[in-house]
Amino acid sequence: MDVAIAVYQARREQVLAQLGETGVAVVFAAPERVRSNDTEYPYRPDSYLHYLTGFPEPGAMLLLDGRTRSSTLFCRNKDELHEIWNGFRYGPAAAKEAFGVDAAGSMDDWQSSFQAALPGHTQLYALWGRYPQHDTEIMAIWHEVRNMAAYRAAHGSTIAPTGLIDFSAILDGMRLVKDASEQALMRAAAEISAQAHIRAMQTTRVGQFEYQVEGEILHAFMQRGARSPSYNSIVAGGKNACCLHYVANGSALRDGDLLLIDAGAEYQMYAGDITRTFPVNGRFSAAQKAVYDVVLAVNEQSIAAIRPGADWQLISQAAVRLLTEGLVDLGLLHGRVDDNIETQTYRRFYMHGLGHWLGLDVHDVGGRFDAQGQAIMLAPGMVTTVEPGLYIAAAADIPTDFHNIGIRIEDNVLVTSTGHEVLTRSVPKSTAEIEALMLAR
Ligand code: GLY
Ligand code: MN
Ligand code: MN
């Protein structure tokens, strides 16, 4: 399911058109990160560099020159000794062929090439703040070019950039709408994630440790071709589910508790992000089911509202209303629904948003508002999570049946031209479906 080189070329062309004759842009590879002494975390390429090139190695940089309308990829040189110890490197010559860039160079030379590219442009685009070391390097070079009229003249122009611009202003808008190749990869990431949740439901037993369930999930990801989770898996039994980003995954699973699993596969750089909540012993208690059905109704009604032109803010507000009504019906909030919404008492039990964009990053780029502060309406090709939840910590004013019930139900939804497609639909969601699956263990 590899993405064709032409897709990356078309994205670069689209960027170059937006840069115009006066813009020059740079994107760097992510650095490798030390895990312990001289060993690193598994390498994860930068999402932006991947989006524009598909190039998978660290020590790389893409230069997009609006004046010459060309893209140059700088990367590490071939190195026999390094390749024996640490693996294959393309090197500039092979990289130029394989990734279809106009030119390629050694990363040893990027600074002089970048410097030579500045004269003649008025705007320098970079992902400022992303890799501070590179900010320092490009600012120093830019500053030097600003101060050296003779250098500029020698490179054919009296001008150099006066505008230092955030490149994400161009790239995030492109990444927000997924093209056909991205949609195919996201469908695969979602389906792999769904199968892993099914496996977790099938294999969970009372007395297991949370990390053992995590192991089943990672196993299912890798067996289906996803080398990595798209974020640290949350496997949270009982009260641990009331900690939103619980990743310790170190407790034993207890009879009568719920298990909340928030885990997604990363498939060819694209994220799945699913949450399901199910009983460790396979049967929901009455209180657990009552809370579950409130969250499920919000999940389903929110998804039903997703279509082109829909306003995410209104969908989120409707979710708050439904959750608050549910909390009042359950006896966990008191008084009028409107008053509880007004004073935000529901936030004790629902303290996060309804969802986020999904793509190369699990919390994908772009935000819900445009550069003018206007809400972005849903449009075909956008992918959002829908993830309502209720988290009821033990407290003196809460009936004990409800203590430590933490429930989130999260799906991944593609906006289509006619409505939506639930990418994560394979994994059971109703209490009856979940109990039936677990009964068959
Ligand atoms: N897995 C993180 C989230 O759901 O936002
Ligand atoms: Mn999510
Ligand atoms: Mn999630």
C-alpha cells in the first residue's frame, strides 16, 4: 500500500505554488532520541517531512525554493561502516531517484546551500519551535545573509527575507484534508486497531496485569503489519480509568471492575485511535451499564451528525447537553440541565473535548479554527475522533455503585461527500455485543 512518489511530488508542487516566487521553505527530519546511555527509542520520522517526501531517515532536510520552483533533499552520505552497524542509508544519489526530488545533496552541505538560496526571497518559511537546534542554525545563517550585501549581490539579488513565517500555516491546511492514498492508510490503521481491541476483549481475564493486555494489543498490531502503536497505550482497570492519560499499565485486573483501553496502531505513519471499555469479567453491572449507555448514546448521536458543512462546535455542545442530561438522570448531578451546563458542573465527570483531528499524528495538526478565528466546518476528507466519556471517581457524595467507573468510547470518523464513514466500525460497541463476544471466550 505504498504511497506513489507522484503523490509526494504533487504535494510539493502544491506547496511551491503557495510559496510563490518570493518564498523559500525548509523542513527538517526528526532527531533520534536517546532512551538509555547509547541506545535510542525506535526512530519515528517527522510527520511533515514524511508528508512532503516519504523519506524515512534521520539527518535530513528538505529545501523548497519558490523562485526556482524546485525541491532539494539533503540526507546522510552512504557510509559502509555505519551501514554494517546500524543499517541502510540511501545517500543523496539514490535518494534523488527513489523520492523523485529535483536535486539531492549531502547533509554536510545543507547550510551553504540554504544560505545560497536566501537571496532573492522575501519570505522564509520554517516550522519554528519544532526543533530548536535547527531554529538557531537557520536564524544564524539568515542573519548573516541579511548583513552581507556583498554575499547577496554575489548570489544574484540585493534582497533577502524580511518575513520569517510559520510553515504550518500552509502545511496544516493541506494535512487537514486527507487524499485518497491517506484515506486508504487510515482505513488500514483503524481496522488493525479494531482487531487489536477485539483480541483484548477475547483474551482479558480477572487477575491479569494491565500490561499483559497491552501485550496482546501490541501483538495484534504487529501481526497485522503495524510496527508501532501511534501513542502509548492506555490500559486502565477500575479507578485507573479516571486518570485520562494513565499509561503505567501496572495494576492487576479485578473482578467486577471495568477495563478502559485507549490504543491505536500506527500503520505506515498514519494513526488509529480507539477506546473501548468493557467488564474484566465479561458482564456489566447495572450501574456500569447505565453509565455506559449514556456515553454510547453520545458517541452514536455525535457520529450521526458528521457530514460536510456540519459545525464541530455545535456537535460538541450537543454532546455536553446529552451527557449532562444523562448525569442528571443517573442522579449524579442535581437541578436543571441548563443550570448544570451554564455552571459547567458536568466537568467533574467529563473534562475533555469530544475529539480531535486524526492523521499522521494522533492529535493531528490544524486545530478547529482557521487563521481568522473562524470555526472550520467539516468537509470531505477530514478525519476526526469522536470520544465522549464519563469518569466517576469515588467520593462521599456519589453512590458506591458508581465509584471508579471510567468509560470512554472512541471511534475514528472520515467525513465523506455524502456523510461519514466510521473507520473503526469493526470493533463491538454495545453492551450486548461486548458481552456476547466475551461470553464466547
Ligand atoms: N489516545 C489519545 C486520545 O484519545 O486523545
Ligand atoms: Mn483520541
Ligand atoms: Mn484515544
